Amino acid sequence: MVFNSDVFLLAFLPLVYLAFWAVRSKQSRYVLLTAAGYVFYGWWDWRFCLLLLFSSLLSFGAGLAIMSAPSPRQSRWWMIGAVTVDLSLLFFFKYFNFFSGNVRAAWPSVPLPVLEVALPVGISFYTFHTISYVVDVYAGRVRATRNLWEYLTYVNLFFQLVAGPIVRFRQIEDDLDHIDGPPQTGWTARGIAIFVAGLLKKVVIADHLGTIVDPLLKQPHLSFLDAWTAALGYTGQLYFDFSGYSDMALGLGLLFGLRIPRNFNSPYRAAGIQDFWHRWHISLSTWLRDYLYITLGGSRGGTFRTQGNLMLTMVLGGLWHGANWTFVIWGGYHGLLLIMDRQGGSFFSNWPRPLYQLQTFILVVIGWVLFRSDNLPMAGRWLSAMFQPDNAGSFAPRAAAWLAVAAAWVLLVPESWEIKFPTTLRWAPVYAAGLLLAYYYINGTESVFLYFQF
């Protein structure tokens, strides 16, 4: 099930919303949201729900075991055991065939099989949810909840289950504890407005850019203009698709009395790669910083060690997106840019800010070519075409128009969470009109969000 579908907009969401506010007790709302999460998630394949439930019960039990362990050593072993099982499941479903294929390519005599295993939707996201919970309980940053339904609600929230943001239990613990309260003043109107804004981003801009990018990348050869059109188009498509999803998750959270953390902060206005990663997919970048980079030692071991920790964090962050060498190299590319940014940041920061932002944006666009490419040869051909102006190609007015729309939005429109949407009743027709416009563009297509594949 996807947000931009008839079944979600016309049936699932209205029914869950009405039922949620019809029941009054905390436990009833936990049970309802948990059930809604499993229905939403099981819409693709009900078998995935069993894996989700196992991971949830494992981390819930580990949290209680850590809290009640008689010694710090035993607490540590409970934490290590739960994290190891979660990562092993992620490795098996997402990376085993990648690992097996590369080992067999290097050593053909090694009899590693290739398995017919479907990738569970959203496994990378909910695995990071459960790991953060277990580690936070062990570190004393949060107390383990003894209410199983509260914990299942946290892991299974349908509006952030399959593509984030990556929410930590402590970020919404207070809202979960007070979930039996009445609707907060203005939250419903603001939630609807942010949801509509995100839906418009997805179905109007991202999907139209996708209809430009995908045909171009199916061509056997790209001209200079086509290569840049595809690169810039995908740069816009990915942002509007993913930030649109994040907006919808934030808006839906407000409808149910839960404040989901923001995930984007105008990333294409960044000045420097460090600034970009403070603005792009914030929930992932901060997760990698807090649970991986700092665990590796962070910047405490001197320049060389710091650079190694930074590079390893970004490479693993790239691999988190998918089992493909393009993601690994994309992560390494950003790791190298971050190291260079740290070393030469004082020099580049002296540039006029618009020039510094343009330099950052171009570097990010080049990285997205690696990110979007199916394999390394495709990335090589695409990048080569971008830097061979002798084969200019033809101008495409429709593509230029949609790129202009995307650029104007990026430069002029603030993030949805920054806008102070009016919450008075007289604005209801405006939000209804926005929803109808978005629904018109959906037109039964129900296009999947790009980050569902991760």
C-alpha cells in the first residue's frame, strides 16, 4: 500500500483515523495503530509481517533483559546479541546474494549459492529502529518500555514504517505516553496541510521528472544535454519523491498525535558537503553519526583515524541503500568529499556563498549519477557523456520546463515543516483543493516511492 493510492486515501486512512479518535484508552490506540501498521505492511506480502514481528519481539525482549540484567557485562551481551541478530537478518535478506556473487567472481571454486530471496520492504528502516532502541536502552538514554503494545506501535507506525524517517523511541516516547489525550489544537489542520504539500511534491513534480529521466536512461547512448537533463532530473526527482514522503509521514503523525522528526532542510541550498549532510535525510545521517561514527571512535583518535572512521561510516551508509557497488562507491565518494571539505572548508567557505552552493550542488549531482546507475559501466557512460560537450544533442522544452519548476521550488519554497499553515476552518477549502489537485495527478497510477527499494 502506498500513500498515493485509492485504497489508502479513500479507505485505509479515513477508517484508521476515525477508529483512532473513537477509542479513548491508551492501550486501545496502541492496539489499533499496531494492527494498522501490519495491515499496511502486509499489503505487499503478509509473510513479511512475520519477520517484522520477530524483529520487534526480539528487541523488546532484549530491552527488558538489559534493564534487569544483574551486571553490566550481561547487559552488554544482551545488547550485542540483539544487534547481531538484527544485522544478520538484514545481511541475509539484503546482502547475501551480493556477497555470494562477489566471492564467486573472485574465487569461482567457492560453492556459495545464489538464493531466491525477496527483499522485505522497509527492512533497512525498521532494523535501524530496533537497533537504536536496544542501544539506547543499554546506554541509559531511554528506559525499556514494559508495554509490548506501546513498543509494537513505535516499530510499526504505518506512516514511517517502510521509508522513514528513522525515528528513535526517545524522540516520540512522550507522545506515545500521552497518546490517549484529546486532539492537540491545530495539529489536525497542520497535519493535513503538510500531508497535502508532500503529496503534491510526489505526484506533481517527482513523478513528472521521472517520466523524463527514465526514458533518457533507457537510451543506448546519451548526448551531453540528455546526460545533464537526466542527472538534474533525477536530482530533483529523488528530492521531491523522498522529501514528499517524509512530509506525508510528518503530516500523518500529527493526525494521530505524534510528532515525527523532520528529515530534510533544503539540502540543495547547502554550502559545503558537511552542510549538505546536515540537511539531507537527517534521520539517517544523525543515526550513522550517533550509532556508527561515534562508536568507531569519531574524531577522538587523530586526523588519520578520524578520516578512516568518516570514510567507513559513509561507505557503510552507501551500502545501507542497497547491495550494489554503485552505492558503495557513492558512499566512498561522499566520504572523500567530507574529508576534503573538512580539510579545505576554510578555503571554500571564503567563496561567495552562491558560488560555494553551486559547487556543492554540482558535486552532489555527480554523486546522484552513481546512486541512480544500475551498475558501474552505466555510471561510467553517463558521467562520460556529461563531460563531452562535443556531442551536444537536442534541446527538450518539456524537460527544461519541469526542471525550471523544480528549481524554482527548491530555491523559493521553504520546507513544509517551516511553513506556518493557517489552521482556521476557513482554510479547509484550500487544503481540500490541494488534495483534489494531487488526486487528479495520481490518476490511478499509484507510483511507488523511490526509497521503498532501500
